[in-house]
Amino acid sequence: MNGPRQADPSPPTPLDGTVAAVVDRHGILVSWTSGAARLLGHHGPDPAPPGRPARDLVAVRRPLGRPEPCGGAPGGRVLALRHRDGGTVDVWVRLMPLASGPAGDGVLVLGLPVDTLADWRDSLAIGLAALRQEEFQITLHDSDLRVRRSSPEVARAGRLSAGGDLLCEMPRLGVEGSAGDVLRDVMATGVSVVDESGLLRGARPDARDRVYALTAVPVHDLWGRIDGAFSSLIDVTERFRSADRLDLVYRASRGISRSLVAERIAEDLVDFLVPALGDLAAVEFFDGLGSGAEPPRRVEGLRGDFRRAAVKNMHGPWPDDQVAVGELLPEVPDGPGFRNLERGDVLVGNGPGDYLEFLGNGPGVRRMTPAGAHASMGAALVARGHVLGYAQVFRTRRPYAFDGQDAKLMKEIMNLAALAIDNARRYTHQRRTVAALRSSLRPPVSGSTAAVDTAGFFQAAAGDTGVGGDWFDALPLSSLRTALVVGDVIGHGLPATATMARLRTAIHTLADLDLGPDELLTRLDDLVQRMAAEAEHPDAVGATCLYAVYDPVTRLCRFASAGHPPPAVVAPDGSVTLIDVPPGPFLGVGGMPFEMVEIELAPGSVIALYSDGLLTGEVAGAGSGGAVEADLIDRLRDACRPGRPLEAAGMDLAASAAHGRRHADDTTVLLARTRAIASADVAEWQFPNDLEAVARARRLVSAQLVRWGLDDLVFTTELVVSELVTNAMRYAGGSVGLRLIRDQVLVCEVTDTSNSHPRLRRAVSTDEGGRGLFLVAQVTSRWGSRYSDSGKTIWTEQPISRRQEPVRL
């Protein structure tokens, strides 16, 4: 470590600074050392010769206010000696009698300057204080790490070998090597090490490991060379365990509380408990907790109502003789221990029988205590006054028992886990409530009208986002038309579902008014604005919506959109077209009109309406609109092949949305395959505004019904036509249109140029008129009116017997 020492003519010695003089029996200074002469200023060409009385060198008195340092030193005293320049020098003096010599029976006077004495005394005091204290272990090592000097605490701690050598191979935390390596590095580099923590194994197999902070500094010899090291060990176990506990609690809060699935939290909990606290751990929940059921506030023992949720064994698979995941726990009688657990106490057992005794030593309790478990700890998972379950941790191979610090850590972790589990339970309960509400509000998956065959599909988002507010509808309208609706409410969970229900109800009501798609969205936008004004968080209220109306007679479909993705049409030949519908603002924004687009569709075309969840995929994440459209077109072309059932097509589209990021949002798809009413099943006429044309209208209608084989409807239809055409010519002015449509019902429409609203009223016996609409309502199954830019249409429906129905295209 150090090179061989070379001779030094004047190395420092412990006697440096000491002076001496000889005084005979008569008090005469016989001789002194050169150091003594220099100390009093007698040096140079004219030193004071011996032979003077020694008393002349002592001042009459010491300087005022200058006490002897610490009362002097044993065996001597401090004198103020005269300096040649007239001043004084404080010197510690000790007299030693001489048996014989030149001075006869004189004395040897030894002296040391007070400043030098103070340095020596303070250094000695520091060393003695360090060696005598019992708070930490002090050791002085030689260059081979043998002990030169140590404090008594080193021996008491059992860190000295039988030969007196120090057991300094203490492992260091977080790095390889030992305390001995640290000391060797200090001696090799001369750089001190301060407060480096290390783990020191317990002296007995059942004793806990201790953590010490090591400080080491190099020690120099008289020539200034390093020839050893000084070390100090301070027990910082409690400080280290406190910091470690805080770190464990932090890691538990990060690793346990993130999921909204109770079973997953249980797995996270046992993964944390093992190895943080023990060798084995198990967690059980109140049966039904995973489905959102409310757990009890008080548990009177275990009565087969708690089920194991997660287990972990640090040293291999879970023991076969222990309760496995999914099994109910054996029955355990009630006792005061359960009350303690419900209050938040931690049950600690440091003997094989302690835990069995708590469990009542029943026939099944050994299936809850692993073999070889010499220490156990259990706690209840309690949140908001409800007992959610229990957790146990066992030590089998770790030799030491659980203590109060372990119990405190267990309690903190249980509190974190209980809140997370209860949040998951409440979330599951709310999610199931929302799902049940959605199920009750959802229309039939498939349906059929004179205009379209429909199939709708809803796929909830993956993960813990909650059920969203997507919806779809297919609503039959007057004159065999069908309205198709798809919407998406902002947010997730119960608020979004409630908003969806209100919007869906409003659309049903507005659709009955036979409003155009653009007008319906305008009315719906007003409703959403009122809902936002009433909400606690107005910015969280909003929705997108696409509304379409298909007419099987004209084969025209009209679309209007409020911020919704555009519809697609799959033609009978399999080609796919995205309809360019101006998206318009979201519902609730207001201030902008909604535009309507009208297109003609061939019979057998598939109209595809969908939510943005169908677009949220890897392709959409790339941010390329063209790539998104191409991906959607490919999937629609593949799913909606000609002749393929809509149910199968919809399932394929929903499945394609369930892969990767595509399933990050709810997905709603509504497919509608169009039909057309044959021209042979439609008859229409136009009449001038002349009351004499009413009779002609009756004749034409009667003849048409006979050709269709609907003779039994001639009388009632003539009555309807007579009343409606007469009213149109009398009150509206302008020409009047009449149309009959034959399907499963007979539709009769009368169109005029007026926007006045017909009113049904009951005429009294004295009224001369006012019975027309009343009679129409009595002889038809349904009637109503709708409006357009050019006027209004009054329509009626009469049922047709099944044998008279036409063949649909």
C-alpha cells in the first residue's frame, strides 16, 4: 500500500516543543536547553548564562484574567516566565528531583508552552471521548485492517474475532463489496468516506439485520504517510427502515391504486406484499364484490361468504393444501379478533399456533395457514365502513418475526388497497347500472320496414373508461319512409347515458313531427343548449349526430350531420362511397345552420352509419385522412359483400374495431339495406283547385283499388279522399296532389300548397261542419301531416290483409 520508509533526519515527535532546565539546591539555574533559551528570548550572540537565580525568570504575578487552562495539568502548574523583551510567556512547568549530579540534589525542570499543551490536551480529550461513548463504534485500523484501538461498543456488538481482529466484511447496500473494501480504498486514495450505509447481518439466525452508516478517514504516521484508517459505525436501522417504509408506501400507491378491476388490484397487492413483507401472501374478497355488490359493515366470522382472489408464493407455486384462487374460505367462528380487524388493527402472530388460534383451530383453518409459517400478519380491507375482504402475509424462510414497524406498514398498504378496491367496486356497480340502462334503452338489433332492413351493433370501449353515450335508432315514418340515426354523447358513464336517453327521446318526438333532417337537428341543438345551461359543467354537455331519412317510393335519401363522421353507401355491386355531408357544428354549439344532402340509391344498397370508434385505430392514429378513409372503405367492402346478411356484416365491423387502438372508444354501427316500392304499387294524380274534381278523385281511387284487389277498402278510402281533397281545395288554394301507396298498409296522401295545420276536433250536434278529420281518424289506423317548403301533406294509413300485400323489391 505504502512504499518503504526513508530516513528523515528530523521527523516530528510527541516531545516537540518541550523545554528543560536544571536548578541546584540553592535555586540557581545551572543549565537549560537551547529550546528553553529560545522560548524566553535568550538566543543569539548574547544568551543569558546559567548561574542566575531561577526565581528571576518567574514573573511576580501572572497576567490578570488569564486562568490556567483547565486548571493546568496533573503534576505541574502554569507559570508566567519573563521574556527577554519584557513580556511574559505562559509555560506549564513540572519539577522532578534529581538524586545526584552536577547540581547535587537539585531538580530537573520540564516545561511546555501552554498553547502546545492545550492542543495536546484537546486532542487527547477528543480521542478519549470518542473511545468511551456507547452510541457508535470507533476503531483504529493498521494498514492490514488489524485493530490498533477500538471503543468498548465494538466488542459488545460482537464485531471482534477471538484474536481481537475486527470483523469488517460488512456488505454494502446497493453495491458490491464490503466495509473492508471501503477502508482499503480510503487508505489507497487518501479520500475519506462519510455516511455510507451498509447492511450488517444479525449475530443470531433469528436476529434482524441491522443497517449502519460507515465513516472512514485515512490515518497518517509521523512522516505524514498513510499507515491505517479510522472508522466509525452508527446504527441507522430505524432511519433506514423509515425511509424504506415511505418508499414502499409510495410504490404501493403507484402500483396498487391504478386499476378499476378489483381482481387485478388483488394481484397487484400480493405482488407487493411478496417480497416486501413476507414469503407468501393471499387476498380474499367478499363474494360478489367483483360484480359490484355492496359488502357488509360487520362480519360475524367467516360463513362461506369470502372468496380467495389472489395468492403468491415467493419460492414456487401456491401450496396445494391451501385455499386456491376462486375457492370460498372455510368457515371461521366469530370472535373479538374480527372486531379488531374491522377497526383497522393488524393481527400479528409470531408463532406457528398464533394464527391457528385466531382462526379457531377449526377443521378447515389449516387450509389458510401454510406449512412452516412461523410468523403471520393479517389485516382487513375496510373502506367507507364496509369490510371488502382480508389480506394475509406469512414468513417461512425469513428467520425473524414481524414487529410493530411491519404492522404499521401493513396498515398503510391496506388503507391504500382498500380505497382502490372500493373505487373499483363502485365503478363496476355504476358500469353495470349504465349497461343495464343502455340495454333497456337500446332498440332491437335488427328490424325490417317497407323501406329498409336494419342491423345495429354496439361495442363498448376496452379498458376502464366506462360505457359511453353512443346510440343508434331506426324509426318508421309516414308514407313508408324510415329515419336512421346514429349519435355520440360527450363523456362516459351514467351522465353520458342519461344525456343519451334524453336526446333519443327528443329525436323520437321530433321524428313524429316529420321534420326534415336539417330542421330536426336544429331543434335538437336548441335542446342540448338548454341542457348545457342547466348542467353543473356546461362544457361537458354535447353530442354529435347523423340523421337520415330514406323514401322507398322515390329512392331518395336525405342526410344532415351535427359534427358526425360521414355516412357510407355500399352499392349492390360492392363499391363503397363516402357521402360528402357537411358535418356542421356539434349539438349544443349553436349559431350555425345544418345543411342537408340528398342522393338517390339503388335498391339493395347498404347505408352505413357509425360512430368515430370505428375510425379510432392504428390508421387513424397516424393522422392521415386519406388513409383513414381507405381503411374504412376496405372494411366496409369486405363486410358488406352483396347478398351477405347485415347481422354478419355488422359483427365483422364491430370485431375489426376491437383490435388495438381501434377499441379505445365505443363503437356503434347501423347498417340499412334499402328497398324500393314498385311503380305498380304507386298511383298519383294532380287536380286543379276545383271542387268538381273531388268526384273525379273518388272515381280514380276506386278504380285503382279494384285493380289492386282492395275492394274492401274502396268505401273508406273514398271517404278519406273526399274529405281531404275537399278541405285542400276549399282552404289551401292552388292545385292538389293525391297519391296512393300499396304495401303492408294502404297509404293515402293529399298534398296542397298551404302550411296551415289541420286540427282534429269533436263536433257537437248543432255544428254544421267540422267532422271531416274526425271521420278520417275513425276509419284509418293512423293519420298525420308533414310540411315542406312548398306546402303540406296529409297522410293516412289503412291496414291491408296479408293475402293482399304486394311483393317487396
